[in-house]
Amino acid sequence: MMKIGKMRRKKPSETIRIPVMDIEKKTIPVICSWCGKITSLKEWEIECGKRIAPTHGICQRCLESAPLNASSDFPGKRSEI
């Protein structure tokens, strides 16, 4: 990671050159939190050398089978519906 704080401008109107970091495109799987299946693949631009991990969502099938009032399943939460 580059530290920009050490670069000082002499005048407020002066611009500072910031080197471009190497970026690579990585494909990250989106996993359904309910059934565990991979629902899609997303392409992200990540700094070179950085590790990635899957992200989570909900697939269409699980979304359709989810109860309409899912917030009532949690104690202490009240539904607006």
C-alpha cells in the first residue's frame, strides 16, 4: 500500500503524481447463504497480490421459497407488514 501522506505540495494549486497500482480482474463466486450453491460469478478489479474470498447472497429459488415475513423469525424484531 502506498503512503500518500509523505508527499507534500509546495503550493495549493500544485498537483501531486500518484503512481498507479497494478490492478487485475478476478472472478469471485457468489454463494447462496441458504442452499450453498454457487448462484453467479462476479468480476472485480483487485490490487495485484490480494487474496479474494467468495461472497454470499440468495438464489432465486431460495428467495421464492423464503417466508414473506422473515423478520418475525428473530426474537425481538417486529414486522412492518
